[in-house]
Amino acid sequence: MANALMNNPATANPGVPAPVYLHAAQPWAVPPQGDPTDPMDHTSFHPNERLWSANRLPVVLGQLEPHDNWLNPPMTPIPALLDDNGQPLLDGNGDMVRDFWFLPRHLASWKYLEEWRAEAYFRLDRRLTYKDLWARMVPTTPLRLQNSFNNRRARNIRGPLNMISWEPRQTQSQAMLLALENLTPQQLAHNTSWEVLPQGIGQPRNNARYPGLVSTGLLPLNYFTRGHQNFHFHSQRIEESLTELARVQDLAYDQGLSHWTELDPSDQNPAWWARRRSAGTGGPSALGS
């Protein structure tokens, strides 16, 4: 069923005030993407995102692993998003739209929503789902396109910036090993995929996918290590992935291969191949979570 906030004039609720789309009128540093032919298909202003852009990424994207407060969110329900009359808004399925403090009232459709923006949303609250994003999109947006959008997140943001999925159920994968392989011991120690300098942590420079990343000031070296230490103790899945990475690197060296991804499937982690076979793609993927 097509999405619809129930106060949208495109829905079967005439007489209910139409939503106000605040896009160009608000003080964005760089306005979000949207459909140039449809003024409704845009991301509305949110003060938390005023300075976000593809050249100035949200700081949360620089954190390598989540902390316990993300892994174990509060058990209290997310309150309902209310309309101008104080009534809960419903999505196209008739379910309550949840009011996350960091989400704009309206989001651009899957085609225009930036992958890095969505990645930041998911890192701000583990309870967030794609359905929460879809509920804020124009009514013609199909929910089923979330799958292709999820692949875009892996391909266009996590892969190029050596980020790993924060979901603990996403266990060891080829994508994780590829990301960890590109990180320095200093980055691992400071729990970041961003650049570590003697003076602090900054956005990565000279990135092929994001060549416009600019210096926005340095974060303290302990910014991603809970603020009270300069060393991060990794999760079990990171430790196991580093051990597996060392194994396949040594094996590739012994066989005279230029990279461990050239190993015979039988020499790589069989769980990767089992997942790929079940998906019908027949080989490991650098784009998995």
C-alpha cells in the first residue's frame, strides 16, 4: 500500500491541514536532494541537520563500533508524531507514525534520500526502521524499495568510507574484512574510520567517492571512545574478523595471490558463500552488511 501521512492532501482526508514543506526557505548549509518536479518530494528542515552535507558528513558516521547505549536502547515506546490538532499521524498502512527526535517531518523518497543521511539516522537510534522513514515520504513511494536502498547504503557510504554495519546480527562478512583491512591501528584504537591525526580526528581526505570532504575542525582523540580514554576495546565480532583477516591474508601470501579475495571459495569463510548461494548470486560480495 502506498505511504501517506494522514494529514497529506493527497490522501482521503479532505479538510485536514496540509503539511508544510520547508525546504528552500530554511537556512540549510546545503539543501537536501529532492525531486525538482515535485515540491512535495523533499526532506523538510530539521535543525539537527542544518550543517549536514556530502562534504560535511554527520559526526556519527565517523564512529566505527556502537556503544552499549545504542545496542541496548530504552524499552519505553517511541511516542506518536502528532498533527497540528494534536492527533497521532498514521501511515499508509494505518499504523502510528513514530516521533523520533532527530527525524524531519517529511523525507524525500528512496530515489532522492541520501544514503549517508539515512545511515546517520539509523546510528542515532537502533529502534528506527525503514518503515519509519517510509512513513514520512510522499504517498506514491513503495515500501518495497527499501531493499534496493539498503544495498545503496552499503555500496555508496559504508563501503567507500570503510564503515561496518552496527547491527550485531550482521556477523563476520567479507565487507567487514575489507573495511577493517583499510583501517590503521590508530583508527581501530580510537574506534573510528575517520582520519586520526596527532591533534585529533577529522573527516577522511582524498576519498574517491567523496572527494569534496572538507576539514570541519578536529574532534578530540577520545571522542568515539566514550570520552574518558584513548583506547577502544573491540567487540567479539571485530576481534574474530581481525583474526579471520590475518588468516586469509597469510593464505593468499602463501599461494602467491595479490589479494585474499582471489582465494578459492573453499579457503574463504564458508558462511559467506552459504549466504551468497542462498541469495542466488554464487560468490562473495563486498557490499554485504
